[in-house]
Amino acid sequence: MQAGEAAAGEAIAAAGADCGEESAPRSRSGTALRRLAPVAMVLALLAVAYAAGLHEYLSLEELAARRDALQRLVAENRLAAAAGFVAVYVAAVSVSIPGATVLTIAGGFMFGWIMGAALSVTGATIGATIIFLIARTALGGLLEAKAGPRLKKLQAGFREDAFHYLLFLRLAPLFPFWLINVAPALLGMRLGPYVLATFIGILPGTLAYSYFGLGVGTALQPGGPVLTPDLIIGFAALALVALMPVAIRRWRRGRKGAN
């Protein structure tokens, strides 16, 4: 009797072990699927965007062609137009569709340079944060392999002072935009400092392009470009932003030399 009970106990234990071995792969598989779900969503959105030709709308030519329609849209419902603009900006940045500069110019043209810049910075920061979170969870290994030696060049700077180094990279983009978005996640930067440095770092360029958008209504007229004070000031602001990386690099070299 005791031998039979022992045999039954061993059988139950063996069955439990088998179930545990089977459930472990299922658990790992479920975790992998959850991690890859955001990636699948981003790829699906990117495929839909290109299939529908949405990327072709992010150009100055399309902005000129749809100038009147955009003005009517804002005049009829400014709040809805602002929300839609931010949503488009987030989608474009999070799936890496080129055209963020045109969107920023359009924001200044549609909403004025202050509100347009605020909406653009908000959309760009949210989009960059989405990429950061995806890189930190699902795509870490893949993106690290893709970045290769360029990621190693960033490691020392992020180890020294992640916040100020990312701020420097935002103000003086020496590396591709997508790499600046994902490198902090792969190198262990915390989310809060990443968001703050991104928001502050892209603000000067966004303000410049947004102000440039004020003059785009006349600059892109069918009869030909027309210079206005707003457009001239916008060009000057863009020139200052273009010189900013040089000034920041010299300042960093001087700072290192002093230390």
C-alpha cells in the first residue's frame, strides 16, 4: 500500500515537473510577444503611412498647395486642429517618417510661432519618448547592433553626465536623429532626464523653424516667393541655429581644456 502511494506521488511530481517545463517556454513566449507588440504596431503604422503616401504630404510643395485649406481648418476649430497637429507630429517622429522640419514650419504658419513651436516641441518630445521606451524594452539588442561603433562613441559622454550630454547632442546634432533617440535608452539613461533634456534641447531649433513658418504664406505663393520681415527674421533665426553646434563644440573644448 505504501509502495503504491509512493509510486503515485512520484507520478504526480513527474507530471507537475513536465507541466512546469511546458509552462516555462509558454511564459517566455508570452513575454516576448508582449515586448514585440509595440514594434509590430510601429511597423504596421509605418507600412500604412507609406502605402497611403502620407510621407509625400510632408513637403513644402504640399504645404504651399494646401495653404488655404490649412488656414480654414484652424479658423473653423483651432483646438481640434491643434490636437490633430500634435497627433500627426507624434506619429511622424515615433515611426521615423522624414518631414519633422516641414511640420514645424507648418505649425508656425498655422498657429503662429509661439503656439506652433509649443505644439511642435510637445509632439516631437512625445514621439522621441515612444522610441526611447521601445528601444529600452523590445528592440534593445537589435538597435545596439545597428548602431555599432557610433554607439560606443556616445558611451563615455553618457557615463560622465547623461543629462547634459544629451542636451548637448540635441542642441548640436552630431549624430543621426534616430540614434540620439535610442542611444540613451541602450546606455541606461532614466526616462525623466531624457524627456527633460529632449524638450529643452530641441526648443531653439523649433522656435526658429516655427518663426520661419510665419513668412511661409507669402514665400510660397504661386506667383513666386515674396520676402517679408517675418521671413527675413526667420532666415536669421535659422542661421543662428545652424551656428549653434559650432559655438557649443568650442565651448566644450574650452571647458575640457580648463579642466
